[in-house]
Amino acid sequence: MKHLAITGLVMLCACGNGNQMPPAKVGVAPEPRPGGVLLEENKLIAEREARDIDDWITRQGVAFERTGTGVRIKLVRDSAGVQARPGQLASIAFAVYLINGTRCYSSAPGVPEEFRIEQDNVESGLHEAVQLMSIGDSAIIVIPSHRAFGLIGDEKKIPMRSTVIYHMGLVGLR
């Protein structure tokens, strides 16, 4: 019995607590962090998307203004009106397209849709672009995927990582 207790104690001590790290390899560089590879891949994807947007804009033959976040806007009709501000309820008439020309969504004719600027759950690029507009303005707005529907799209009509293009008019503010 005494030998059994000693054998059990020796086995318990030999196993340790399981939390020990394997010894570091001498003279070997540490493995790269997985996040570094993902960051590089996302950077390449973003650069490719920016080139695709630039190519689309070149084919349109018109100049677009670019914001610091990559949203592009071309005012088609520029009215001297009250400019949109955060917290206001914006009424817009719109059609949403993919960069390949596929129409995805639109407001009903004569029935603008509303969203509260910087508060409602619409694409962040739309919040940004509408604040560059005044009542009566019409614009073409190109929103890169990271400011639109992101990595997964909307799981309906907007595929993952899609650039979206709004043809939009700002009908009213309140």
C-alpha cells in the first residue's frame, strides 16, 4: 500500500499542472502573428477596391470629390440651400447600384425615405455624403465596402465586400 501511494505521488508530480509552455527554440525567429497576415491581405483588398473605383470613375468621364475615408461624391445638381447636419432627419430619393451596374434598391417614385443623420442604421458612407449636400441637391455617391455593407454585405442583394453607388437626391431636412 505504501508503494502504491508513493507511485501515485510520483506520477502526479511528473504530470505537472499542464500549463507549462514548451521551451523556446534558440536562434529561431518568432512566428509571425496571424493578425499581421490578415492586415496585409485586407490592405491589398482595399487597394484593389480603390483601383476598381478609380477605373469606374474614369469610365464615367466626370470628376468626383474624394473624402478622407474614400467616399467619392459628384454633385449633379448643386443647390444653394440648407446643408445637412447630424441629428437632422434627411428625406432622400435614391437608387443603389453595384459597381458592375446591377440595380439593388431604390425608393418608390415620389415617396422619399428618411433616416436620422449620424444616428440611424444606414451605411456610414451615406451619413458622411449626405452632410456634403443641401436640400435640392442631387449626387452620385460611390461608397467603398468598408463604409457601406462591409465584409458580409447585406445578405440579400449586396454581396460581400461590395462597392455601392447611390444616385440620390436630398429632398428635405427637418
